[in-house]
Amino acid sequence: MAKFFGNVNLVMLVGLLIAIGVMTGFDKYVPFDANSVFRWFHVFFGILWIGLLYYLNFVQVPTMPSIPAEQTGAINKHIAPNVLFYFRWAALFTVLTGLVVAHLGGYMVDALTFKGEGAVDLIGLGMWMAIIMFLNVWVIIWPAQKKVLGIVEASDEEKAAAKPRALAASRTNTLLSLPMLYCMVSANLG
């Protein structure tokens, strides 16, 4: 058992196989179609993205100033780049799968242009907040963090300038995550 649980890739593979079994086993109650599969992936990637956003904002960033300088290398060279890898790709796949779900549901254009009504406009608002958050990740946070973490060469001045930019974009995403989640959950478009 220790060998199984020690391999996160194997655990995820078995979890995926169980999920597929549940999806196909209950398909008479919930259709096992492209929309339901993309909706499931959308939720999975969204949990990964927002979970890492909250980890960074509530755990890692506030804790860093209290870590002795000689110990920050482990975080900056190993943990943070790995976290940011999953963070940015989860952001991309959350947005892409969400757009696919909206397209398959037939409301993507109406939602993004606010030409629907009620729940469609609410999901559209959530979609736009998620798109802004995604752009913050890829256009501001990731380029700044590459400098801060030494992944790309940058002067001390460039690193110092990158830190507050990344923090502001990350905190903007934290701020937007709450109304965005409300829109996504409350619109409940089948």
C-alpha cells in the first residue's frame, strides 16, 4: 500500500479509472457525454487552479518572510516552480474546458456578450472574471515569477520590480475568485 500511495501519478490514474467507472455506471441518471466529461474536467482543473491560488496567497507568500535566507533556496528552486507549473496549466485548462462546456451547452456567445438573460449573463460574468484571472496568471504572474525565482536572468532591480506586480495580480485573482465562484456555482446551467 505504501508503494501505491507513494506514487501520486498511479493514485491519480486509479482515481481517473474509478471516476470513469462511476460516470459510465450512472449514465442512465446523468448522461455520459462530451458535456458531462468536459464539465467534470472543468471542475477538476478549477479546483487545482483555485486551490493553488489559495495555497500561494494564504500559505507560501505570507510564510516566506519568516523563513531564514539560507532555507529559501529549497522553496525558490524546487517548490515554487513546481507549484507555478501546475498553477498556470490548471488556469489554462480551466478556462479552455469552461469554454468547451459553454459551447456544447449552446450559450457561450450569449454569455460572453451578455446577450442572454439571468443565469446566462451570470455565467458570462463568471467567465469574464476567470478570463481576467487566467490572463493575470500568464501575462503578469508567470513572467514576473520567472524573474523572481531566477528561472530567467534578471537584475536585482528587475526582480524587485517584478515582486509587487506578481503580488498585485495574484491578490487580484484572489479577490475575483470569490465572485467568480459564486457566478459559476449559482448559474447552474445544465
